[in-house]
Amino acid sequence: MKRWLLFGLALLPVSVVAAQSRETLETKVTAVRGSILLEWSKKHPWDAQLAATPPYLVAEYRTSDGRLGVDCFIDPNDSRPQRATGCFGILAEGTPGSRTWRFRLPEQISRAPVGPVCLAIRLPNQRVLPIRRTDESHAETSRFRYPEWESAVVARAAARQQDTRVAALKDSVTALGQRIARLEASHQENGWTSEASCQNATAPEFVETGGVRRPVAPDSLTDALTSLVCILKVGNAPRVKPEYRYLVVQPPAILDQLLQALSPAFRARFLATRSAQIERYRRDWAERGPQVEAYRNALEARGFGAPHFGRFTDFILLQSLAADSAERDIFRPLAGGVLPDSQRIAGYVGANLEAYSVCRSDGARQIATAREAAIGLRSRTSALQDQARRQVVSACQASFGTLAALKSELQAMTGRLAATGQGQSVVASGSLPDTPQPLNRVACTP
């Protein structure tokens, strides 16, 4: 009788015998290539719960900032209900009641870990399944490792992180190159060929002394004239070079379209601080827009070669960095039917309103300066002209200083990009071991 009993035990599957081990708490966790297999015996105290509802597999590991996080292996393209209900993990596959569940491991993890990637099995009620007894060598009862899979996904995560850094550096290099090109174009337009040439820079004339003839206005007309000239400059926007299309102040109608793309709550917060500016801009456009052509014709008929400040061909440049990516992040998505990020839209609209307000305030100062120069004494006019020239020289020198700093930053960033690109690792596409790997005793502490 004992022989037949022993013979019968010998015929039992190895997995069943191992799964009934008290050392592994009646469980067996095995790695089979790209899967984790969970088996348990009917003696397991959670047998009914495990058999009825499939559990989940999650990972825990630390990142470079030292934080411990839970990775639920949620793919961005995964539309399962678990994305809306919280962090669960990989849902097990199998037949309820069979005392066997299989988890298909992903090829990627969410972040780049520092240290081991610890796996754990969770029940739907968030309880973690113990898979080994506590003893002197194993204080951890639930977490386990699959070293071969871990090596592969950690390498892929590091490569992905490297790719992200390279892409960010490339974007920064491109943006810096564009800023340098715009600044050099401005220098060329002003006739500034080098920092030494700044000493030969000339300032705008305050009075009609043989330069560009400019009209002088009384103080009572300053407000009307600043809005009129600034609306003239906005009207020149369609004639700007295509590459500068979104780097100049846009008409109110375009800003209103962008405001409509904001969420209602975000739009309300934006208007709470900007409503006065945008209402003034709309009013100026409605009132002064129809007067621009007549204003220009009247001045040219009287022999003036420029408006009360600036030039007839000027436009208003945006000074904010929000303008650098406006076409890519705002207008191109809108043209494709995609709503851009509200923060980017609000930043761009705010930059337009600020630039228009600065045009008016600067215009008022220039009109006042021109009026003071026109009615002042000849000696004071000369002093003002000399002061203006010093300011132009200082602005020219500062601009070349900015250009040098930008070029130095570009050189350093290009070097970092080259070094980062050279350090990029190539992830081998090796296969996981074909031989089943028992994992119950491979304890893990993140």
C-alpha cells in the first residue's frame, strides 16, 4: 500500500507539489519567458478569492530622485476601465477556478529605475499576496524579482530617458538658433555691424533738422495718436515675413478666436485680470482702424515721412518667449481641429496685449519727447539729442552682449547635445530564458 502511495505521489505534476510547499505559503510563482505564472493549492486560505477573481501584477522601484513609486504598467493606448478607476496593474489571464493565473509582462516600464524592480501580486481589494514565509534571510514576504526581464526593461527605460534628454536638447538648440537669427536680423536692420560700430549709431531726431520729418502734437491729442499709430502698426502684420507671422501682435479678431479655445473656467480667470486691456484694444481697433489710411495720406501730403512715432512700415514685435512656439503649439493644432493647452493660449494672448500696451505707453513718451524737443531751446535740443544717442549706443552694446551670451549658451548646449548623443546606449533585443524560473525565493526590496 505504501509503495502505491509513493508511486502515486511521484506521478503528481511538479508544479502542484511545489505549489503546496509551506515555505512558499501554498503558492508557486514562475517566470516563463515573457510571463509570470501564479499557481496555488486548495489549502491556501485565500483560495476562494483567488479562484473567483483574477489578481493584478504591479511593480515598485525607486527613481533618480529617491522616490519610491508604484508602476501599474498602464500603456498610454490602453483603454481598459482600470485607467479611470485608479492604479491596478496587469490583469491576470486564465480560467477562474483553475488555481492558475498568467500575467503577460510588458516590454516597457513607466520610468527609469534606480535599483531593483520589485514585482508584487495584488488582489482586487488591494491586499498583496504573500509568496514566502518570513525567516532570518527573508523579511520580505510578497515582493519578488525576475532578473532577466528586469535587465531588459531597465535598459529600455534608460535608453528612452536618454532619447527624451536628446530631444529636449535638440529643441533648445533650435530655439536658441532662432533667437540668434532674429537678433542678428535686427542688428542688420539697424545697421549695427559690430559692437565697435555702436559708437557710430545715430539716435532718432527730436525735431525736424534735416532727417525724417515727423509731426509734433499737443498733449491733448497724445492718447488718440498713440492708439492710432499702434493700430497702424498692427495693420502691417500681414505684410511681415512668413517666418515672423506669429511673432507680431495679432488683430483682436484672432485673439478673440484664441480666447474661445480656452476652457470656460480658464477664460474667466484670464479675463479677470486682462479684461480692461482687451476691451481697450478692441475699442482702439474699431475706432482708429478706419482712420489709419486717411491719417497716413494727410501726413504724406504735408511732407512728413513718418507718423508721430516710429515708421509707417513698423509692426509690433512680441517680446515674450510664448511667441517662439506659437505656430507649433497653438495655431497648427487649431487648424487641425485640436485644442491647444489653455496655459499656452493664455500666455500668447497675454503677450499680445502686453506688447500693444507697451506700444501705446512708449508712443506717448516718444510723442512727449518729440514735443519737448520741438518747443525747447536749441541748446536743450542738442543735449536731448546727445542723451538719446548715448541711449542708442548703450542699447546697441547691450544687444551685442546678449548676442554673445546666446552664442556661448548655444555652443555649450550643442556640446552637451553631442556628449549626450554619444552616450546613448543601444538596447539589445535578446530573448528571455526558455527554462521556467522559480521566483518565490527571489526576494526583493526596493
